[in-house]
Amino acid sequence: MNNSTGILLRLSVLVITCSLTAPAFSVRQSGSLTPAQSALEKQRQRLSATDPEERRDALMQLWAMHRAEASRVAMVGLTDSSPMVRAVAAKAILALGPEESVAALTPLLGDKDEFVRKEVAYALGQTKSRNATAALAQLLLNDKKDGVRAAAAVSLGEVGDETAVVTLANVLSGDDNGSAKKKSKGERNTFVLRAVARSLGQIKSRAAVPALITVLTNEKFDDDIRREAARSLGMIGDPAAVPALRAAATSADPYLAQAAFESLRKLNP
């Protein structure tokens, strides 16, 4: 065998050897990922899919992991072209922790899509962070959609920041003069007002008592709103509410009467 033939033979053997070992090397490389890392990488790739439903499902899978690493992967969903995907991303990033979540979510309160703004408002409530209070208060006062404003009211109650009481009480009493888009006749949406009354009870500040008593004693308000006011007065526990609750306990509306009676029991066990 001459030298040229020997060299060619050795090169052929080397090529065959490399082709046989390359797949094994790839397997070892991919096998170096932990199961959790593999799951994250799978969902990361799905977030690039052309089908928005697949991207939405990927975010749901990331949310279900309840891990900061998963929420970081999900961050890209906040700027997705699909409103549905952006709305799901708002929940999927919450494992980042309160402060990071608030910083990431707050800009989306100006999203052009109503559903996205509503879901972002609810997500901010889940952070329980007082850093979200100011943005939620402004959303309650100024958003054009009642569903979004109600979500903001609910989340203010979830956060439980006493600095929101003035805004909530003013909306409940119709004195929303902190709003750039003040309604001449005050808030009229029952769902919004119920959410506001309930949140005042969750915050448990005595500063809310006058506004709640005003609603409870005013028969022009819907009975659903008055019931929420009665429950909230019981949650706050200020004795100043006793006369109004006693009067409401004799209401012709049995549900309002029951709510008032239960709150009186909390005040006078």
C-alpha cells in the first residue's frame, strides 16, 4: 500500500468515526439539561409559534410552574401582537415577585385592548404590592370601560393600602373630583360601586365609614351596593356604624337586613 492510499484510508476511517460519535455527543449535550430546564426550553420555543393559541398555551404552562425562571421566559408575552396572549402573560409573570411584577405590568394599563387592561389590573392586585396603588387608583378614576374600572377597584381591596381609601370613598359617594374625566353625576355602574364598597371593607380603615354609612342609608342606591356597604361596615368594626346598621336590619329587603344583622353581631358579639 502506497502513502497516498494509506492516508485516504485513515481519513475515511476518521470521517466514519466522527459521523458515528456526533449523535452520541448531541445526546449527551441535550441530556445535560435538567427536566425543569428542558420544560422551560420547550415552552420558550413554543412562544415563537405562529399560532397565538399555541403561544397562549405555552404561557399557561409557564404560569403553572410557579417559578421565577418560568416567569422570565414568559415576559416576552407582554409585548405579543395578540391581546389574548398579552392578557395571559400578565398572570404568567407573577412568580417574578411583587416589585418586578408591578414594574413589568404597569405599562400595560395603557394597553389599547380592554380585556388586557382588565387582566393586568387583576394581576396587579395579586401582587399585594403597594407600589401598584397609585396606578390602580388612576385606572379606577379614568378608564373609559366599567369592567376595567371594577377590576381596579377589586385589586385596590386586594392590595389593602390605606392610601387608596380617599379615592375609593370619593368614587362611592360620587365625589370623584380627582379624576381628569369627572362624571357630572358620579359613578353609576352598579358593578363598580359594589367592588368599591367591598374593597373599602377589605382595607378596614375607619376613614371609609362615613361614605359607607351614606350609601347604606340612601335608598336611591341599588340594594346590592347597600348590602356590600353593610358587610364592609361590619368588617371595619367602627361603633359609629351601629345606628345605620340597626336601621338597615329592619329593611324590607331580607338580604340587606341579613347583611346588616350579621355586621351588628360583629360589632356587638
